Amino acid sequence: MLKFASLLLALSFCQGRQHHNINNDDEVVPVFQASKYSSLWPLPQKVQISEISFKLSGTSFKIVDAKESSAGSSCSILQSAYRRYYEYMFGSAKKQWGGKNRRADLTELHVWITSPDSECDAYPGVTSDESCESFYGGLETFSQLVYEDEYGAKNINSSKISDFPRFAHRGVLLDSSRHFLPIKVILANLETMAMNKINVFHWHIVDDQSFPYLSRTFPQLSQQGAYHPYTHVYTPADVKMVIEFARLRGIRVIPEFDTPGHTQSWGKGQTDLLTPCFSGSKPSGTFGPVNPILNTTYDFMTQFFKEVSTVFPDTYVHLGGDEVDFTCWKSNPDIQKFMEQQQFGEDYSKLESFYIQRLLDIVSTTQKGYLIWQEVFDNGVKLKADTLIHVWKGNQQQYQNEMANVTASGYQTLLSTPWYLNRISYGQDWQGFYKADPQDFKGTDEQKKLVIGGEACLWGEYVDATNLTPRLWPRASAVAERLWSASNVTDIDDAFNRLSLHRCRMVERGIPAEPLFSSYCPHEYKGV
Amino acid sequence: MLKFASLLLALSFCQGRQHHNINNDDEVVPVFQASKYSSLWPLPQKVQISEISFKLSGTSFKIVDAKESSAGSSCSILQSAYRRYYEYMFGSAKKQWGGKNRRADLTELHVWITSPDSECDAYPGVTSDESCESFYGGLETFSQLVYEDEYGAKNINSSKISDFPRFAHRGVLLDSSRHFLPIKVILANLETMAMNKINVFHWHIVDDQSFPYLSRTFPQLSQQGAYHPYTHVYTPADVKMVIEFARLRGIRVIPEFDTPGHTQSWGKGQTDLLTPCFSGSKPSGTFGPVNPILNTTYDFMTQFFKEVSTVFPDTYVHLGGDEVDFTCWKSNPDIQKFMEQQQFGEDYSKLESFYIQRLLDIVSTTQKGYLIWQEVFDNGVKLKADTLIHVWKGNQQQYQNEMANVTASGYQTLLSTPWYLNRISYGQDWQGFYKADPQDFKGTDEQKKLVIGGEACLWGEYVDATNLTPRLWPRASAVAERLWSASNVTDIDDAFNRLSLHRCRMVERGIPAEPLFSSYCPHEYKGV
């Protein structure tokens, strides 16, 4: 992501308003309220908000490129952000504000980018610098500092923000297989991810239930495997749009094509890809995981992941590898024979590893890194050093042990177990998400450094366009702060206060983020 | 509600299409599939769907008043229903259909109303006749029988429906105090109630958290007690609109003004209404339930409920009476003194009864009947014979005992305990709602007859405009079928199949009803 090294305030345009805490010489004494962070979410690393406030006017306010900035009007990512944040700050209020001559204290925000201009067209990556040293933090933080006074006028208090994320990988998983998610829903949630400084969209795009990804190489996969071949698929143009929309918001799109399990929908459009299950000595007509003993399987995977590697620009792809059911493999006489030949005995996890090993080799040739669910590590598959192990199983003790084991083996890891947001319960369950910490396990400092972040997962069995967005937000916001803010930001009362305001801000920006508890927003959601 | 005694099919306009099950003489043999109810929800009492299908065309289809009908073009409730159901059936498809000359099998639906015309302007009531003897059931049922064939053409199969509700009171409680619910949200949910043949909107309009009801007599109540005196109130015009919108859909609006507990917000705009709590010998500055020992309290209630009785036309009002906390009463020396005078000893439930008794007398003078939460019955308050006891507490055994006790005392009752839809859990919790039966307790037939129905309650702590609708539907649909259909309609698999289609129909009609499980709808929700 672009390095917003400095958001300069054009001080010559400003007149500081005097509020409380003024000494006898009429000299403004900024009082930094270290414990009052207004509605900031996630909390920046260092925040000092003074009591000196400036007025902003939508009719005169400009976001301009600082003279020293390496990026300017030709930088699409920056211009897109200017428009977005201008609308967040002034969008609804502008028309009511009347004439252009209204006096404003602060009329220009200077944005000074220090990274090379070329990044304007680049994709965000795991090594992108997201730090920010400035008066007001990045544009999202700046916009969060803007508030309405009792007259409806926009104000911002003079502030000093120093900011950077605690973890590089802060993700949200959406599942478009159990239910198809219209593009509109995906874009709205990318928009909301940006508001929460989430920088990875883990797109669990296909699974047993349906295959909505329209492959140019294997169009039969969605033609046969999607819920509907036209209304319930993501065309190449759709995928491109999602990726570009995400890029403009500093969000990486990591697709997951999970094999060898979770592939029932793949089998409909690709003959012989899945293992035929047997009932006694005869094929039962049903199919199991990907057939790992046929050369055609690997030919298919080679072509398929070659396409995936070009369609999705991110340097990582998620290869799944979870929950492989051995029942079907065990029933199949050809598989049994292969097991004997390979001297695997009765250990079908060796067969699973055999498949995954070859798949990883195939994907490696596409120059992509990969994420895999923890089972692949647990089964002892040989992995590239830069593989990311995605922990998702067990209770707290079990996942903490897993994090310890994975990092002791020198692998990088990310955590999802405590953040299965599809699991709902009555009450303020965001507090549980908020308390979980991915570095909370027994291990050395070196091991802790191998934790690159985590992901909130919203599996799709019970969500679709009707209820996904309010179920995800602000519950995923709790995860967003855990992954962005300092590890000692754990005050649940302070979090409740800020998050309540942050959720109303999301609502004002058009996102149906659900309430934390009895309360109200100045501007309630306008939809149904 | 109007009695749709017959929806006549103009058979002279029809040509039966021959499908399967034709005998050798080319004579159509209608095969009634007693176990196949397509997408009907709630299931009518008697359904026979033949395999003879008719085509409908949006360009030629007319809903007309039968010659014999007692209601016609001047009947607002009927004309409003015609338009609504025409749009449900043809709304989105009409434009694609081209010319007017497209051949249709069924061009007119004759609606024969047998009840007096005057009911067109009346409000629905607990004694309204909702039964329906016809080829196609009521308009909702007729519209549910319409389906698209593989060419997108609308069809309906010749059917014989005999229908009436099992219970007269089939309600949904919405709570506009914990969160303010914009009128738009309330109307959308009334619309959805009608699709589910829910006929009571129990409007829990005020509570501790806020008082959004704008009283003409006591405007200070909302001026001081609402979350916001202008943006978060229901004006008289709003309330009128809700009542009329409901009336046109056969839905009664029963407001709840819960006292003496749950009244914190009342105290802000009405001095001396609430009991001052004491800390030792001094007032603590906080307030408890309504002060039951002052004459001013009863003067206020007299005026207030006089207004309520004129604003809300339904013959019943819900008076609450639940969860009265005695702590504050106990702390107050004036209350203590009063307890002595009345010889109540230390039994504060006697004081509660004293208050409720007087309140009921006041409300009786307005010619309204009343519903009260079960505590009022439990505390032995003297009740009018037509009082409805609303059961909401305890586990299954406890609420079944309560239903037995209440009916043994000769009172009518309605059940909500198993239908607290605000309580969410992971998975298909609608099945639990579906299995509960309000007549499932130990009692005589006479007792069972005193059960007038039930209500699904969606308390407002965790819902507002952002998430209320998908959280309510189709979970409340499960309750709707339990209260409408015959008691032996309990096949959970059949229910799942019909409810899945019914939920997609709600989605097509613009309601974000959430999914039951992994699946898809032909037309997914268009919002976010």
C-alpha cells in the first residue's frame, strides 16, 4: 500500500479556535487526552488529540497533493481515495451548507506520499508499508477524527497520530459457495473492510455446494457446478472488478481453491476428477475427494492453477487442504491398490500428503506462495519456507498449542480459530473476539514474530445477501482492532464506547452494521 | 378481516393443459398429490393441487369482483389487496412479456366476498372471520400457487383449498424502545407478516430505554424520553399510517404501554411519576417503577390511556406488568409507610397488585380489553373475564404448567415463551420454534379452547433497522405456520422444503429474509 508518510496541515489557512483549558495569557494550551480516543477504530498506535478544534467546510475543503509528494493527480489509488473520503466527510451534508463563502478554519489537507510513484498502479502485498507519521494519520483516521458540533458543522481537533499495524495480515474470509454472494455485496464489504483497515479479502470462492468461479480454461466447472450457470457465477470481468475495487482500498484478494476435499461441485463439470466411491465391489454412483492416483488429476491442476495464478495478482493463493474424509478413498479398489504400491499401509493421511505434495509443487511453478489450512502441516507435508499455516481448529488450548508447534517449526502462521464469525450466540459476542490474541501462546520472541496476523471467517451456510453485512459488522471490527492496534489495547469499556461510534459511522456511510446493544445512531440505517 | 368466501375461477376462459398422468382416452385424470404442497406457507387446512395447469399472463390477467360479491370497487381493503397481489405475481415479469395478444389460459380471478360491505372500512379484530372456501384459497394462497415454468411463464395448477386459521391470535412483537425502528422498517415487516398470515402486530412501543411515542396529551414524554425528540419519535401521523397499513393487510395493531416497571424513560418527561429511590435516609437521585401511592399517578394514567384508547382502534391494549423490581420501592420511606397503612406487611407483590388493579379499572373505563404479562395473573390480581394472559416465562415444563393454570382459572391465554426470536443460536433454530405447540399442556378440551394463539417476540436490545428483518424472517414464519395450520402439520422435512421456497418468495418480494441453510434463490436479494 502507499506510504502516507505525512498528511500535512496547511497551517497558514488555519485559525485555531479556543476552547476550554486556556491559560491567562490567552495562549492555547493543548491538553492531550490520552484516554479519550473519540471514535477512532481501530485505535492508532499513538494518538494525541488536543482540544484545539478547526472547522471544515465541504464547499471549500480540498485534499491536495503536497509539493514534496511523489504521487499526484495521475495516481489512481490516491485520487480514488480523495473522492471516497471527501464523500464520507461531507457527502450528505454538503447541500445543506449553502454559499461558498462560509468561513472555514481548515481548507486544505496536504497529502505527502514518500513511496515511489509506480506503486500507484501496483497491488498491495504482504510487505506493503502501511505506516503513517503525520498530524492526522491516514485518510481513514483523518475522516474518523472529523465530527459534527451542535450546529451540524464539521470539526476536527488538532491531533498527532503515529500509526502502523501490529500484524501485516488482517483478513476477512467470505464464502461464496454455500451461498452465492452478488458482486454488490462483496464490494460493500470490501468498502467496510477498508473502514476497519482490514487488508486481506480471503475469497473462499468455491466448495462442495457450488462452483461460481467462471474458469476460462474449464468453463464446464461453473457451467455444471454453479447454482446457476449465468446468474450465480463470477465472470472474469466480475473477478477483475473485485480485485481492482480492493486494490484501490489497499486490500489484497487471496482466492482459495480448496482441494482435495470440499470439491463435490468440481466433479460436475470435470469428469474423473473426483474419486468414485464403491459400495462393496460396485461403484455407488457417488464421489469422494479429488482422485489422487490419476495423472489426469495433476494435468488438470497444472492448467487450472496456471489460470488462477494469472487471474489473481496477489503473490499468495490459499490451497485449502482441510477436512479430507477418507471413507470414499478406502472404498475404492484402485486406491487400495495404489496404497499398497506406495507402501502407505492403512494410513490415508499419507495419501493425502502425497496429493498435496504434488499440488504444492505444481503451484510453486506458478511463482506463487501459498497458504494452507493447518491439517497439511499436521500431516507432515513438506512445505516451502514461506508457506503460511492457517490455524482454525480446536479450543483455546488446542489452537495455542498449534500456534506454538507451527512457529517452533519455523513457519509463519495466521489465526482464525477464535474468529469464526458464522457461529452466532446471544449477546455481545464481539467481546470474545476482541479478547483473543494471536500471540498468546507459549513460545520465544522469535516464534511470536512468525505470527503474521489472522482472519475473521464468515462461513456461508447461514448467510447470503440478505444478512451477511450486518452479521459481519461490527463483529469483524473487533478482530480488526486486535490485529491492527497495540497488544496492550485491551480496555473493553473503552472499546465499547469507540466501537459504538464506529458502528454508527459505518451506518452513516451506508453499511448496515448491527448494533452492539440498546442505543441509537443520530442517523439510522436508511434501508430495511 | 374480510371473508373471502370464494375465489371463483372463470372457467369459461380456461383451457386445461394436459401434463403427465393422462389415461389412454386422452381424458385428463387429475392426480391430487396430498403430500406435495409446493411452496404453500403457512399450509392451508385442506389442499388439493391437481396436475392440470393454467397459464397466466400479466398483460391480460384481471382480479375482478364477482357479481355476487358484497364488496366491490369502493372497498379500499380489497382494491389495495388486488394491486398488491397483482404486483407480487406479475410485478417484475410484466415488462418482458411483450404484446397483449399472448394467449393465456386463465384471465380472470373472481373474488366473492360474503361479509357485509361495511367491513371494508372496519378494523380487523379477534373475532374476524378469516376462513376461506374456494378453488384457490385467499389471495395470498392464490399468489403462492403461481409458479414460473421453464420458459419463465406464470402458471397455476387447478386446486381446491379450504382454509381457516387454527388460532385467532397470531402475533409478532417488535420493540421500538431499545432501538428506534424507522417507519419504513415497521411497514416492511407488516408487509411480511401478511405474507405469513400473521394478524397481530404487538407494538412494544416504549420501555426503559426510550419513549418514542409522541403523546398529544403529554408531549414531554417523548420530548424528554425519546432518544431524539424529532428524529426518533412516532408522530400521530406515523402511528396512523402504521395502523392503516396494517388494516389493509388484515393485521391488528395492539400497542403495549408497560407499567409499573420498564418505565425509566417515562420519568424524564413526567415529574413525580416514578418512585424516588433512597440511599439510607436520602433520595439517591435515581428512580424506580411508577409510584403507586400518589393520586397524581392515577390521574396521569387516566388521561394517558384515554388518549391511547382513541389513537389505537383495536379493542385490546397490552398493559405489560412484567418484571417489577421491588428494590426501589423498599428503599422509599413513603412507600414503607403506605405498605403499613394498607397492611401489606413485607409483600411488595401486594403493592404491585394494588397498582395494577387500579390501572385495570382505569383502562376498563375506556371500553378496551387488555392483555397482560403472566406476572399479573401469578400475583392474583382480579381480572376481567375477557383478559388475555400472555405467557412468556420459564422453561418448557414451567410454561406448560402456567398455560394449564391460567386456563384452569378460566382465562384466555397466548404463548410466547418458546418464541423469543431475539435469542439467536447457531444453526436451524426455526425447527425448535416450529415444534413448540401452545396447546401442548395437561388440560381439558375446555382449557385448550382458551388458548387463542401466540406471538413471536423480537426484543430490541440487539436489533435495529440494520438487521431486524433478516433476523425475524423466516424464523417467525415457523411460528406463523404453527399458529395457522392444523396441529398435525409437523413434518419437519416437508416444512423445510416449503419454507425454503417461501423464504425465496419473500426475497423476490423485496424482503431480506435470511437463508435456512446452504442453497440459493433464483432471484437473490438485490440490497446489501
